[in-house]
Amino acid sequence: MNAAKSDCPAGLSGKRIALTLGSGGARGYAHIGVIEELVARGYEITAISGCSMGAVIGGIYAAGKLDDYREWVEGLGSFGVLRLLDFSFGTMGAMHGRKLMGKIGAMIGEVNIEDLPIAFTAVATDLTRQREVWFQKGPLLKAIRASIAIPGIFTPIEDGPRLLVDGGLLNPLPIISNVSADADLVMAVNVTASSSSLVTLEELLPDDESTCSERRRGEGDRGKDESEELSWVGDMLTRRWLRSAGKEADRDLDEQGSGGLGQREWGRLAMILTSFDITQAALARYRVAGCPPDILIEVPKSVCGSFEFQRARELVRLGRHLTCQALDRLETCGVVTEQERIRN
């Protein structure tokens, strides 16, 4: 599911993109494919705004480490994801997120947002003042950690009088921060999109397991994610670990996004994440309506669950495939517009 705001956006002649990457947990891996396709087509990303997983991907790309990150997440598998879980025994969140941020920190180092080569904004929410917080300077790692702090899942960040949690609580698709960016086109990627049917990831991926741009270049697929076959084992171990820590286990992690929502026995984690997804999907629609981007790419929230991080390879492919389709339409439109200009 992807669409352009209009048949021929103003500024079509340029290839400078202000990119907004939305929140959505594991579905945010699609952002990697979006960026890769833009770069492969010769588009220049001049500004990035991101929320939650969008802040992770956008920040890592701005720091020049997206290739390293992709290689890491595609090799994780369920057991690798499991090893990143560091449970908190406090009352403000189930996980600290120290292992995850330690790995990201080892990749990007101690870098400040204002020193990045690309203008970058990460969005968080201040629970104390009940308002958005835009990180446009200061430590990149701190901004990312604040932006991903899903209430009840990750412990919040205490920053002076502010108590910072996931930006998706108020603004899962922060398009407005890119409106004044030095760019020809504003592009937004919504990975919590609603759809008329519960479409699956497999239904959206191309049959020949390659993106349309890869087919043009004759590149092969990077291969099937072998960790898929181990996902149920990882989920079983996760449930056992949660029980041993005295927490209520989510009995149906493996059914997130599978289309069986009406038949699921709801556990605490599934209830929190699905409720958060629904809220973010509604808020993202309002953001798009209030500030329509020139190009909108939508990934239905039914393609996978928020914590299915073992599916990175497929989700990257999906993001690249949908971006390829959107840019094909955009560039065809540009050819038509140029022909009309010559005729006139």
C-alpha cells in the first residue's frame, strides 16, 4: 500500500527529499528498505524526522552506520532478539533497553545530533508536561532511547523535570518538523497503516523475492531469513523467562499480526502493544490529513507484530519494494510533466 499525495507534486524536478519515518516497532525495519531505494535512485535525503523505530533507523542512517545496522539485525534471529531483553524489576517498564542501546552505541559512537551531516529530529513525549519533545541537538543516543520508550514496555528516561517516553504517544508520524526543510519533496513512511483487510507480509512481497529495482539491475535476493524457523522457540523461551521473573507472559506473541485477532487469548504484552498500535494508526491518519506529504508510503500494521524483530530481512525487502513502486509512479509523472512543458 503506497500512494503519492497528488499525480504530480510541486517540486518534482528536484531529487532532494525530506524524509519522515514513523513508529511501529519491528515494522519500522521497512524504513531501511525505503532509504536504500532512495539512495539507489540518486535521491538526496536532506532531512530526517523520526519517531520510535523511525528515530532509530533515521538516526543510524544520519550517523552513516545503516549498512552495519542492517547486517546486524538481519542476522539476529529469535535467539538474538531474546538475548537483547534486559528485564526491569521496577514499576515503570518491563525492560531497561540497556543491551539494545549498548549495541547501537557501539555502532554510532558518542555523536551529537547537531554534528550529523543530515538535519535530524527525534520525537519523544514528556509525560509530566503532556507534550511532544523534539530532539534536534544533544546526544543522538539519548534522543533515540527517549523516542523508543513504549509506556509499560521500556522504562522511561528521566531528564530533569521531564519524564520521556515514546513519541508515538502523541505524534507517530512527525511530518510537520520537515515542512521547512531544504528539500524538493516531503516523503512520509507510515508503518502503522490501517487496511480494509488483514493483509499479510507475504501477500505484499513480490513473488520472485526481489524488489523491482533489483530486477532492473539483475541483483539477486539476499536470501531467506533462516531464523524464521526458530521464532516459535524464541517465543517459548521468552514466555518462560517472563514467568521466571514473576511477570505475566504473553501467551500469543507468535500470533501478532497473523489475522487471528478475534480468536486470540489476550496476554498483557499483546494487549499493550495492540492498543498502542491502534492509537498510533489513528494519530498517523490525522497527521497525514493535517500536513499531507508529497509521497506517502504505507505499511499495514497487520503485516507483523510490533515485537517480531526476527523478520528484519523480509521487512527491509517490503520497504524497498513499496518505495520502488512509489518512485516509479513519481518518475513517470515527471516524464509526463516535462513533455507537457515542452509542448507548451
